[in-house]
Amino acid sequence: MPVARLTSPCGCARSVWNHGLEETTRILESGGKLPSAFELNRMLTVWKKTPELAYLGQ
């Protein structure tokens, strides 16, 4: 598999990881509980619908 075909999925995975980490940190710092995998998956669905992260839905 060419390197160029790997960079896009790796970039998307990194972006999702960073957004999940940022959101989890925000929740914990505000006194909330650690979000479950199901809650994070629901967040990802919402993120894919935003204009700045629409590329995740491709």
C-alpha cells in the first residue's frame, strides 16, 4: 500500500484521538465522569457533521 494512501486514515485517526482526548479532559476538569466508549462514539457522529471535521465522514 503506498504511503500516500496511509497518511489520510492515519491523519483522521489522530484527529479523532485528539478531539476525544480534548473532550474527555474538558469533561473531567469540569467535574464530570469519564465518558464511555458509547458516549465518545456518539460525539464522533456529531463531529463528522460539523463543517471543520466533515472530512471524517468520507
